[in-house]
Amino acid sequence: MTEPTARACVEVSASAERVYALVSDLPGMASAAEEFTGGTWLDGASGAAVGARFRGSNRRGWRRWSTTSTVTDAAPNRFAFEVKSFGLPVSRWQYDIEPGAGGCTLTESTWDRRPSWYLPITVLGTGVRDRVAQNQRNIEVTLERLKAAAES
């Protein structure tokens, strides 16, 4: 896998188990994420497991869009999923959790997987011209919110 297009990490004074429970919980992530506003597990899934799918709802200003994601990793140290929109690969999101003294390090990464011809369409749909820069800002805000939630 190539290097992520956006990534940041934060030290969290909470257990790796607590942090994993937050990043793998759709309602929990909706309260922490910048654009993700919620999700629904599909096909009878009730939580994070490899192969489970969910429909995610997203918002930026007045623009709203949905995606379908498939969980690829659901282990104590990593939660990750591949995102599609209209059946096209859009991105991969990954949360790596490294236990340490007094807590853990949480790293959030994303890979932009959009085909080049699809980029102008996503700009219209999301209002974001520089998705890489926007994702970097979103990740930094999301990590701070996750840290606050885990430590409360």
C-alpha cells in the first residue's frame, strides 16, 4: 500500500481498548468526525467486523452525500474500511492504536482512491477542491475530539 494522503497522530491517556471502542462505533465517530454525521450497518451487521458494510452519511455546509464502506480490519490495534461512492473506490480510512505507558497513540490515516476523472464530480458534491488538505485538517480535528472523548 502506498503512503497515505493524510495522516496525524495523538497521544491519548486512555486504554487502547477504550479508543478502539470509540473509533469502531458509528454513532461515536459521528460525534467526533468533521464530515461524517452517522452511519447504518448493512446486511444484518450490528458492529465492526471484517467484511461488515455500512452506509455513511456525510455533510459539509449545505452539501450532503452518502457512501458505502466495507470493514477491512477490526482488530484491537486497527480499525479500517474501504469507501465507495456509486460503486467507485473513493478512499481508505484507518485507525491504528499503539498501546503505551499511561495510554496509547492513535493514528488516523486516509488514502485518496478516487479515479482522476471522478475528481471534478466530487468537488461539486462535497464543495472541497483540495481534498488532501481538507482531510488533513479533518483528521487533526477528529483526533482531538476522540482524545477528549476517550479521556473523559
